Amino acid sequence: MEIILKYKNRIAIGISAIAVIILIIFLSFKFSSNSDKEVAYDFSKPYSKIEFIKDEMYIFEKNKFLRFNKNGKLKLEKEIENNGKIRVSNDVIYSLMPNEIIMYSKNFDEIKRISLEKEIQDFIIENNKLILINNASFKIFDENLTEIYSNEDVQNPGYVKFSKSKNNFAYTDYVKSENSIKSRFHILNLKDKSTVCDFTFFNEFIIEFGFVNDSDDKLFVATNEKLYLFEKNIIKNQYYIKNLKNIVYDSGKIYLFSEDLKVFNAKDLKLEKTVDIGDDYVKSYILSKDILLVKKNGYVLIDKSTFKTREFSAEILDSIQSEDSVYLIQKDRYKKIK
């Protein structure tokens, strides 16, 4: 007892030091395990579609769903009729069939199915909502497959985007004639479906667009000729573009990818930065801290604050975005980039 009392301060310091070391190891493992994680898997076999939900891999083959755990081991396999048009959102799987859409759980149990009056060509998920599209109409469903909007009188609908508040949504369409193309966007109020504004481009085709700065009526619009900043249907600023490969809005910035990377402030479309990135990349993504460029023979990470680059060699077969991460598919593994 006397010995313990004599050295109690040293013992306390030693215990505290050990606790700090254990905490550092735990935190290091926690954060490193979620970023740049590699999982072995043989991708030499052909596959139709891959998705990731919370680091688990889902492979969708014709008439078969497969689920793998975080270590790439088969966890569940189930025979399910499907035609390969699969989307994943909020841990739910949606399968589009010619005249119906079906919702499945992560365990491939059917949750709900609805019949469709018309055959749908494709569907997308935007802001946790499903947009079903054909060449003359589109419908919007919430995540529970309840219809919230339908437009049966539209020609060649394209994109549908929602404002962050979900008060408004916007969609694009285009009309072809012998001598011109009219490419249009429309902003509608989601509650009463009333039109907020419309705008028509003549002989310019809308490539991408979306709401900016948490607004209900401010848009960026990229056409085959220019990048525009709109407030309702008024052009606030514009910028000529060339060889556009991708454009992404994120946290008040517009990232325009071509033979270089241009970063604009979405408040006034002021060009803030130009970065030489070349043109040998096949896909580009905006992550929480980095910009990811995927090449066939590797990938590049560009720090969003300093624009310093880090380049990595690897043979990339595919890249799949899920939540705030991107999974790089290689021949014998996949790698998570966060």
C-alpha cells in the first residue's frame, strides 16, 4: 500500500498516457478505415450494374440480385426478375420494369410496386425523388412511390432538379423544328404546381442545370455554348465555354471541367481559379475535401482549398458514386475514395 501511495502520481500519469495512445489508435483506425479502403474482389466476370450502400456492394444481374459485405464476401443472393434499370437511394432499391416500378429493401424483399399507365423509357433519382421519363411526359414520385407531379404534355423532357428547400423544382425540355431547336427550362412551385418562370434558348442545347446558393429561383445553366447564371428568367451573368466535359455545383461553387478546371463563385459567376488538368480523364467528381479525376491508368486528387494535386497509378475499370464517396473498380479489387 505504501508503494502504491508513493508512486500514485506516476501510475496515474502512466494510465493517462496509455489511454491517450489507445484513443489515438482508435480514432486513426476509425477515420482511415472509411477512406481509401481497398476490398479484394474478382471483377473479371462481366456485370451489368453495381451500386454501394453503406460500403456494402450490390451487383444486379438480369434476374438476380447479389449483396456482398464490407469485405467483399457474398452475403445474400436472390432470383428477382429485372431488366437492369436499377437505382438506389436511402438504402432502398428501385427496379423499373416496362409497365411498373418495384421497390425493394436491402435484403431484396419487395416493399411496394405500382403499375404505370404508359411504358417508361428510364428514370432518375434526384433529391430522394423518382423521376420517370419518356419522350412525351414525365412523372415525379416521392421515395415511397406516391405520385406528386405529372406532366403529360411535354416534348422531350430532360433534367428535373429540386431547390434545397424543396419549395420549387425545375425541368428542361426541347422542341425541334426544321431550322432550329428550342431548349427550355421551367421553374414550378412544388406545392400548387404553378409556374414561377420559363426561359427559352434558340439553337442552344441545355446540357446541365441546377439551383444554386440554397435559392428557390436562382439557377446555373450550361448549354453547348455558354455557362449562365439566372435569377428566375433573367440572365445575371454568362461565360463562354469550350469542350465541356462535366459541370458540378457544390457549396456555392461551380466547377467546370474541360481541358482545364475552372472554379466560379455561384453568387456572381466570377471566375476564381483555373487549374491545368489535361484532357485524359474520363470522369470527375466533387468530394468533401478533394476533386477526383478518374483516368484509365489512375486517378488524381486535387485539394479544394489549395488546388495541390496528388496522382496515383492504377488500372481503373469503372467508378461509382455513392453518397459522399466514390468507389474505383479495378480488376481484382475496389477502392473507396472519400
